[in-house]
Amino acid sequence: MRALLAAALVLGVVTPVAAAIPAAVPAASNAVEPDSQPQTDRQLLVMLRVPPPHLRPDADYAGNYRSAPGREARRRIARTIAQAHGLQLIDDWPMPALGLDCFVMEASSRSAREQVVQQLASDPRIESAQPMGLFHALADGDPLSAAQPAVTGWHLRELHALATGRNVTVAAVDTGVDLSHPDLRGRGIITRNFVGSGVSPAEAHGTEVIGIIGARSDDGIGITGVAPQARLLALRACWGQQPAQVVCSSFTLAKALQFAIDSRVQVLNLSLSGPADPLLGRLLDVAFAQGTSVVAAVDPRRPDGGFPSAHRDVLAVAGEQGRQVPPGALLAPDRAIPATTSGGGWSLVSGSSFAAAQVSGLVALLRELAPTAGPAQVRAALAPGLELGLAARRPEPIDACAAVVRVTQRCACDCSASSTTSSRPRR
């Protein structure tokens, strides 16, 4: 690796927005800035139903949400509900994928919140209510070596001769990204900030994840992304400068997932974990239904891997060195992975956050090679044992070359060790 280049952070960069990507809805004027670490342990989410478009004068819901006549009526209902239960109305956001408006409310204490959630369940005006969940990145600081595992183990150079992720949109829901980084500058990364207002700041974890997925290749510096020509969306729904301190909430994640759904991304990376979340689970189901492959990091501290990796149809990714791996998980390198980091440099990172990022890049390559393949076909290519009913066995590391064979029916890499008629190249 050549000498690392220092790069100054460019403030106020506005990335051009392509026509296919919807504009973010501006935050409400009374929104609480999550960067200030709000008392999320006292917050809850209250969902109100939105009438079907043919029953509304504001049919262009997503585009005109803030000025729509029905929106203020629902806010009045939300304020009435909040006052009746001693709550403070904090924020709201449209969830057209579910036909809902989502309102953030805050109770006087955590115990009061639990009581209110149960009371709201019987209110006919409310579609559903739940406590606000908190999610965390899955990274640690135990670097072991300077080599990129995917370049050698997955024969990435050979794979790039066939696919680089071109015409595939990958969204990373994470912290902010340093767009001025030499390995990311000029990549046309589309950014949105769902954590308060303004331009997303440059933060470490998001920069590392997005660089592993799609950093430029063959530019003489730094690293190569697994999918260096994929179209990248950096959706800031988490905050925190240090990876070990990254936090996301149910509300910020839901806003980012709604945007990803509107953008019809083919691959969605979630390098984070937290409690099971009904609202986020429903949004993920909508994403699957429209053909999005969702990749999530396994939390090694949870027997089931945590949410969202334990959610049905999610590609759960654990580290190859993990001792406790949930059935059905995919194994990818998670130790000493070179990554772009905020401030213009590179560092070695470890954790299932980064194992998941590599798999998201690989899924982008498979989606380019097989544009009509949906999430189920991609999953079968990466984990054929699941199709054979072998989920109870300990998973094996991903064989990227074999996965390409399964979606293209031709050898792409490591061909000297395999027959082109084989369904799995030999090692």
C-alpha cells in the first residue's frame, strides 16, 4: 500500500441527486437533534394510519408530506394523544411504505413509558405503538494484518474482470461518511442525514463501511472496494465519532429504511444490531417484497445474532473467527480489514460490521451478473447448505467463486482448481 495521503475535510459538500432518488423530507421544526443524545429510554413510537391515496386530497404523499392537509389533522390527533397520556410530542415522519405516520413521543420516565405503551394499544385511533429501540455498531479495535482478506480469499481481482457492481444501488444505513476521502472522492456518493438537520458530518464507522463496500479501485492509493462501481447511498441514521460509541434509534433507522425503499435499492447494508423492532421489521418486509437484498451484521453477544440479522430473509453475516454463530448465518472475514476512515486516512478494522460490508459488496457483484436474481436466489448462491436443509450445521466461510458459478453457470475465478461444470469450485 502506498503512503497514506492526508486530506482536509470539505465542509458543506452537497452531492448531486439523481432523478430516481427521492428528496428527503425536511425535519419538523420541533425535532430534537439526536446528536445531543436524547433520552431515548423514555421515548416511544406511535403510528397513525394514513387514508389510501384515493381517499385523500394529498395523493402525492411522499413528495408533499409537510404541506399536505391530512398531515396537520394527524398531528392534531397525535398532540391530543400525547396530552391525554402526559407525553411530549417530539417529532414525526411519513412511512408511506406502510401507510402510516410515525410520531415520536417522550414520557416522564422509562417506567411511565412502558405503562403508556400498553395503554395506547387499546386506542382505536392508533395503528400500533412501541418503545424506541437503540442500536449499536458491531466493531472492535483488534487489527491483525494489513492485507485485504476479500482480495485474496475471494479472488476479487478475478471477479472484477466480470463484475464491479455497475448499475447496482447499494445503501449503507450507518453514520456519516467523509466524502473528501481520497478513496471516495469523485464516487458520486448520494448522502442523506436522518439524524437532525444539515450536511452529514464525517464519521469513522460510516466511512469505513462505505469504503469497504465501494472504494475506488486501481487508482494507485488505499484500498479497493468489493463493488468499486456500485452506486452508493450513504444514509446517516446513526451518530458517534468512535465506532464503539455509535448509536442509532428505531426512529432514525425507520426514516432511512423508508428512503431506501423509495429509492428501490438492490442491496441494503445494516452493520448494526439491537432489540427486535416491530416497525423496522415491517419496513424490512416491504424491502424484501420489492426485491432488496438486506445484509446485516451478527451480534456475537446474542445467541440469535440480534436484530436485524435474526429477521427472516436477512443475510446474517458473522465473522469467520466467531465461536457462537447462529444457524443460517454467512461467514466472512472480520479481522484486520483495511478500510477508509474519516480524516482522509486508512486503518485496520475488525468486527462483524465490516464482515457484513464485504458481503454487501459481493451481493452487488452477484446482482450485476444476474440482474433478475432476487434475494432468495442470491441467498441460495451464497449459502447452498440452507437449500439442502443443512442450516443446523456450523456455517462455512463464503466461497465467492462458487457463488458466481451458481448465478452465472460459468467459472469466474479459481478456475484452475475447478471444472466449469462443477457447481462448486474445489479448493
